Amino acid sequence: MRIQVRRTGGFAGIERTAEIDTAPLPDATYWQALAHRALAGGGPAPHPGVPDGFAYTITVDGRTVHCADPHLTDAQRELISRVLKEGA
């Protein structure tokens, strides 16, 4: 499973993108379950967030959803954090 996270916005407006392939990971099953939960909480169009907040695009195997601070689900927050850390 390929997971990509794109973060935009924030005070400085700096975009950050990271991608991870879960296939070789020992905890791939956990990543897959987390990705499915994160997708379930997202919307098909960019969500208005708060001024200077972050907006996210999460793509998992070609399926894309959008979400924004402060309206992230716990699964989205964890997935975003892990992908931006591991996929950097």
C-alpha cells in the first residue's frame, strides 16, 4: 500500500509532502488499518480550516481525501504524523 500525505498552509505557507510504501514494513497491517480509518474521516474536496492552520491531502493507493486542522480525526492525525516522519 502506498500512502502519500501533502500538507499545505500554516503561518509560513510551506508545503510538505511525504510518501511511504507499507509493503516491506513489519507493521504493514497496522498501517493499512490506520489508512482506511483515516480515509473514512476525510472529504472529497478541500475542507476549510482555520487561518494559518494546515490543510492535508491524504492519498492511499489512488484514493484521495482532504482534511484540515482542527477538524482531524485521531486516525488522520496519527497517519499524518507517521507518514511525515517516516516518509521524509
